[in-house]
Amino acid sequence: MSLIVQKYGGTSVGTVERIQAVADKVAKSYRSGNQLVVAVSAMSGETNRLIGLAKEIDDQPSLREMDVLVSTGEQVTIALLCMALAKVGIEARSYTGAQVRILTDSSHGKARIQAIDSHLIEADLNAGRVVVVAGFQGSDDSGNITTLGRGGSDTTAVALAAALKADECQIYTDVDGVYTTDPRVVSRARRLDKITFEEMLEMASQGSKILQIRSVEFAGKYNVPLRVMSSFEEGPGTLISLEDEDQMEKAVVSGIAFNRDEAKLTIRGIPDQPGVAYKVLGAISAANVEIDVIVQNVAKDNSATITFTVHRNDLAQAEALLRKIAEDLGAQEVDADDRIAKVSIVGVGMRSHAGVASQMFEALAQEGINIQLITTSEIKITVVIEERYLELAVRALHSGFELDTQDGNPS
């Protein structure tokens, strides 16, 4: 008997008919001999509806009361799913995050899980019940309802799997797994059978939106095997787990990730002296603007140039700050560019193969694509290019690293 935690997102439970389909899927797994804990999101669109109601009353409502409000969406889903399970002959019991005692800190709207009391769940599992838990929520030491922020239901599922020492955490969504790249851009993109936590983290951080970074970090920290599966069709999905030797000997590159929501800022002609990078980037970060790729160059006249990227939504704020910093430092000029994109190749196989960067640069050069910035990690190479070349770049790299083929090994 395996203990499995399943998570179903908003589209998977978006209608009564879909909730009934989820109940059938849960019942099938239960009847095959598994113990099951199911974490669910609110029905698709429900959280936005609740936020809209709050905004009609107050543009800036209390964060505490917002958590009380938006957490009700999941409470509806858990009750309906338990009713649907009872209808097909499966005894199930629902719990809100507070009832389970998913203990969080008190950061309303973006709380972090600190502990989970698993006694109630374990008692129900031992009694042969399916346990259905509201995702995205918990409560703090004072009993206040809290929510976990974006991707919170994924985090709930992974945290439950870690606390219960589950054999696997299955994330059901509207795609049937993790692909080598977005199939909407490359029609020959393949579903991966396996990917490592490290690779999935890099893919998620570089623009892949299948899983939220927090849930992957949590799974990697507690070694919870994750499987991404489709709610709407049968299939094995993609297993996300620890790296093993077999995986290291397979494809050099596992996938191509990209992000269109990028903007680039450059400050030129600043003094090359200790602390200047902090004066530039520290002030931007202090304004809660997240900085991604950073490159600094020094000219022969000992003046420095710093270029960095931010989310496109933060460009106006970051540019205004940078122009003030430039005035204070006596910089020559500031440039802003919101017509860029970021493309990354990701793979643990890079650790044991040389020449990956040159192969990437060659593939882009053959298509006449100029590279503006480069950053690397042990298992990732990221370039910043003009946005208009993004899809061409992704297709060129997907083909250049032979991700179209089954084994994905470059010749």
C-alpha cells in the first residue's frame, strides 16, 4: 500500500462536472490499494471573484480579512469533493488548513508553513478514509487564518507529503507533464519522463510556469518525489526527483526555458571604485524590485558600466530610481530597453560535458541572433536577446541540442 498526496488545481475542479471527474480519479487510485490525501484549490475564477468583492468595498482592505475571505474558496471545493466521493462509495473527510493545523507564520497573503500536525490525517487514513485538505491556507499561533500566496496549493500538497512521508506527491494540472520546451512554440517538444529537482527549479525560475518555485524547493529539501500529471487524460506524467547517475549520463540539456517579461537597464560612466555596484543595485533592491541578470564592465578610463534585468512591470520604477542614482554618481547616461527576452538551456548533464556554451552560441549565431547578456550556473546557461528573435532562438536551440529526438543526446 502506497501513501500518495494528490493536488488538483482550479481548472481541474472548475465545475461540478470536473469535481465529479476528480472524484472518479481519486476513487480509482484508492481502489487500487493506495492511501490518499487530496489537496485542492478553489474553483477556477473563484479567488478572483472574492478579491473583486473586497475591492468593491475597499481598495486596500485589511490583509487579515482578505485571508479570511479568499480562504473560503477552497472550503467550498473540499466539501463538494467529499460529497462527490461519497456518491461513488468512498468515505472521505474534509479539512481546512486551520483544522489540520497547518501552522504558518503571521505574514498574511504570503505566509510560510512552519509545521503540520498530521495526527488527524493519519487517524483518518488508518480508518480507511480519503482525506481532502484545503490548499493555499493555514493558521498562525494566534489562530488567525493565513494564506500562502501564489502557488500555495502546490506548496500545501508538498508540505503534506513531507509531513506524512508520502511515497509520491502527484500534481494534477491541465498539462500531462513537463516538456522540453513550450509545445506552443516548438511543435516537436517532448514530454520528459524524468527531471531533477535542480533542473525543475531552474526551468521554473527561467519562465516555465508548470510548478511554482516554492513547491519545488520544498520538495527538494524534503526529498518528496513529485509527479506532474494531467487531470483530463491518462498518462504517466513527469517524475521530478533527486539526481541519479543514470540521468547524468543521459541528455546534456533537458529543456529550454524562456521568459518574455524582461526589461534591461544600463548605467554607463560611473566611477570604478569599491561599493559602486552596491550603490546602484542596492537602492533598486531596497525598493523591492527583483534584479535578475547582472553584468559589469570596466573601460580603460576606469569608468564602469552596469547592466541588469528586471521584470517588465518594474521597469518604470527601476528606471526612475536609476536616473536618480546616475545623477548622484555623475554617470554619463542611462538606457532602458523593454524589447528583450531571456532564453535558458537547462540540464544536469552540463556538469559532465564540455563545450555546451559554445554549442549554444553557435546555434544562435547560425540564425543571426545577437546575444546581449550571458549568465551561467552549474546546470544552466541563460542569454538575453531581442524579443523578436525569441521563438526562433528556442526552436534553434531545441533542434541544436537534438531535443526533438527521444534520447536528446547531441551528436
